[in-house]
Amino acid sequence: MRIRFLLFFLFGFCSQYQFAQDTTLTIKEVEIKGNRIDMQFSKTNRSASLLNAKEIKQLPVYSPQEALSYISGVDIRSRGVFGVQSDIGIRGGSFEQTQVLLNGLKLSDPQTGHHMLNLPIPLSMIKRMEVLKGPGAVKYGQNAFSGAVNLVVEPLEKDLLSFSAMYGEYNTYSLATGVNLSSQNFNHLVGVSYQSSDGYRPNADFENSQLFYMGQLNKGLHQLEIMGGGTWRKFGAGSFYVPDSEEYEEINTLFTGIKYTLQKGNWKFMPQAYYRYNDDHYMFIRSAPTVFQNFHFSNVFGVEAHASYTSNIGTTGVGFEYRNENLNSTNLGKRNRNISGLFIEQRVYLDKLNFTPGIYLNNYSDFGMFAFPALDAGYEINSNWNMYGSIGKSFRVPSYTDLYYAGPNNIGNPNLLPEQAWTYEGGLKLNHKLLNTQVGIFNRNASELIDWIKETPIAPWQPQNFFEVNLLGLEASLSKKNFQIGKVTFPLFSIDYTYIKAELFKTNAAASRYALSNLRHQIIGRLVHPIFKGLYHSISYRYLERISLPSYHLLDNRLYWQEKDFQIFIDVSNITNTIYTEAGFVPMPGRWIKIGFNWDIEMGS
């Protein structure tokens, strides 16, 4: 009943306003950036979602992690706010089964997937978020088990100075600034942000800092990108892993990468390299750190070389990658592994039909050789309607925490095997200049799935390989931008629904921590509507029902005044003061009021 009422509440705005707004919209087709073969968003033969910078500014969010929670099929499970620590899953996958990339460069951490969203970039620097759902081994390599998220950053071709600030309850504030400098061949983008709070509950205080730089050189057929950044986090972690605990954590993450692109005739070459450093200091008792504490230091270095050739029948893509993962930990020991892989894919166009077979060959120094094939296909019914389908195999190797952790309540398992899964999906898309809709079904059959379990209620948690987990899902979405009702122009209306049925076979576990904690039902509704002369109201509704936790409704709101490049806003998140938990034993905050502004200043040429 509450679901029907709140959805009716969202739709009901459409008849309440009579103020006219002159709005023009130029739609440019967005390309999903693959490392070898780029894809027009409307032509992807997979389920994919985009969230751009303009839409992010309409949401009451201050971190990339929070923004991702408004994308359908994406499950953000936070143990705090402002992205202090958030886990990401796609289509019922765990936090270890999603690959996160920054401009196509991998951000994964060998210690644990809990560090996947230690993002070295302020939210204001992100141009768009691309979410590719389903197996991604052929496109992104290892650990893109249930999907991948690519954060896209691009310098602007103009000189711009930006400022943003926010203040809210619990002495919470956020400050950010950035500068974009442009010349004939060079573009530079620099951003810095800082967030701090006394905490909405005991031992929930935090400090987050992010610094990011990107330089881009364009010279004829050549493009060179250099990027680097870091994030520094200190936060009270009360009840993150143990109920009623006094846990505390400090995490520092650095990332740098370089990409070179040469487009010559029908050929495209793109070598790239990256380095990621992460250190994690965990204390079980904040006031007495020596009772139990861990220090983890990870270093990851990777190089990739990709090429594509376009001919009369389509595009051929090949690529090679090498990655070294090194960990030095007081708990997990000294660990090192080498990863190499070879990508091959071919996109073929036959009139209205196109299909892309591909395979990824992978070798782990500690697990051996694997092969992961995939095939996707699409049929263009007409200029607006497309059918799509895909089949693919994916995998995920155990993290070092899975293998070797030793603690009071958790014990690793060095005998774990890699997870593997076959995923099948199909659907129908409508892409119109003002209306987009999609419906699809998917099935993922996973073998050797890794999860932390208790064999008895009093036993410690330990990861095991399950024999089989089967997920069957349905996705449906509808969005409409800059549409008119009477004389009123509405910037956005969207509603998305995801359903997942999970079945676990052959386990004697008394309790499972992650495998059957996925979302069963997820509804996300958004409406942005005008009030009067630059004053807008953005309201978002989310309903989440998990297998293992009580369901809950969230209603969030941003009231903002927009004048060219200046925005001032009042946010009220969790309007209904809902009591809920997303992960661990951490109650999330109730109603929270914040005020702030975003200001972009275009500098003279």
C-alpha cells in the first residue's frame, strides 16, 4: 500500500503547476567508452545506465557513492554517509563482484572489495557514470563478475572555475573547488574536496579529502591523457563489522594513470598504464588500538595495450593486459600475484542485425589459466526500437582477505577456488529523443560462489565455495526528459524497477553473510519539476526489499534555484525519517537537512 501511495505521490506532481518554462534541449548521442570498441548508448546490446553531471546536481548527494545509489540495478550498501565506506553490487552481486574503473582504468584492490569505492576524485569532477550490467570479462577483464561501473572524466574546452559548499546537521559540511584551463592543444582539470562531520550517532564522525588532476593533450591524430589523485579517510567505524563495537579506521588511496590514443584511418591504438596504492589501518577498539589492529599496504601496477580496426563488416578489437598485485599486511602476510590476459572481439554488422562474439584468455600466477567467452547481439526493429540479447561467462578470484584473514570473529580459507558464472539476458529498448524505456530479463548461474558463512550459530565466519547459486531477474525502466504538460516543462521524470529471485543450492551453512543478502525488489522514481522562474524541486523515491533485511522506503528531496551556472539548494534526505540498515550492524541516519550552493564561473578567454 505504501509503495502505491508514494508512486502516486510522484506522478501526482504532473498536474499541480501552471508556470511556463522555456527550455531547449540538444541531444548528443553518448558513447559507452570501451577499451577497444566504443558503443553508442542507444545501440548497446546489453542493459546499461547513465547518470550525467547535470542529473547529479539535481540529487541531494555529495559523493560518487551516494549518486550511484540512484541507478537501477545498482545496490549501494553503506556503513556511513558521504561514501565513508560503501560496498557496490550489481544485479544481486556482492561487493567483490563489480569492477570499478576511472576512464577505463581499473580501481580494484587485492586486499578486499570494501576498498573498491575508495575513489580518488571529487564528485564535481565526474562528467558521467556508466553502468554496464551483466558479465564484463571480455570488455574489462577479471572481477567484472556481475557488472562494471566506469566513471568518466573529461576536461572542458573552456576556462572554468567552480566552487561548492554545504552545511548540515551534526556539524556536517562539504567544501569543493575546481579549475579547468584550456588552450588550443592542452586541457587541464584540477579538483579538491573535503567533507567532515561530528557524526549522526556515536563513533560515526569522519573526515574525507579528495584531490584529482587530469591533463589532456590533443595534437592531430594523437591524444595523451595523464591523471592522478588521492583520497584520505578517517572515520569512526562503530558496529561496521561487530555489533556495539568501538571500531575505527584510516584509509589512504593514491591513483595515477596514463592513456595514449592514436586514431589513424581505420585503426585505433590505445596503450595505457596505471598504478594504485592503498593503506588501511584498522583498530578494533578506538580508545585502545593495541588490543587488536591491522595494517595493510597494497600496490597494484597494470599495463594494457588495445587496438581496433574498422572494415566493411564491422570492428575487430584485440587487447593485452598485465597486472601485478602486491600486499604487505600484519594480518594477511606478504602476498604477490601476476595476472595476464588477452582480449579478442569482433563486432559484425549485417543490415539491421549486429553481433559481437569475443573471448578473454586469462592467467593468474596462483590460480592458473581460464577462458571466458561472450556473445551479444542486437536487432534494429526501426530507428527507435531495438532488441538485444547476450550470453557470457565471468569470474572472480578470492581476495586476500577471503584467503588469509585471521581475527576474533573471521577466519580466511586458503583453499578457496575462483567463482565462475554464466549469464544470459535479453530485452527490448525504445530510444526516442525525449523518451527512453527498456524491459529485460536475465539469468545468472554461478558455481563455486564465495561467501562468508557460519557452520553453526556460535562458529566464526569463514568463506566457503558454494556449489551453485542461481539468480533470475527482471528489469524495467522508463524516463522522459524536458517534456511538457500544458505550458509546464518538466526537466525529468523516471521510474525503474528491478526484481531478483535467488536460489542457493547445496549448503549446510547456519548463516550466510553476503550470498543471499541481495535485493529482491528495487524501485527508484525521480521527478524534477519547476515551481517559479528558476526555482525547481527534485524529489526521489526508493523502495528496497532485501532477502535478509527488512524492506524500507526512502524519500529524498532537493529544492534549488538555478540561474545560469549558479545553484543554491536545500536538501532534506530521508524525509519520512525511516529506520533502516544497509550493511553490517549500522543504522543509517534519519531525516537530515542540509543547505549549500554550486557555482561555476566561466573565465574570460
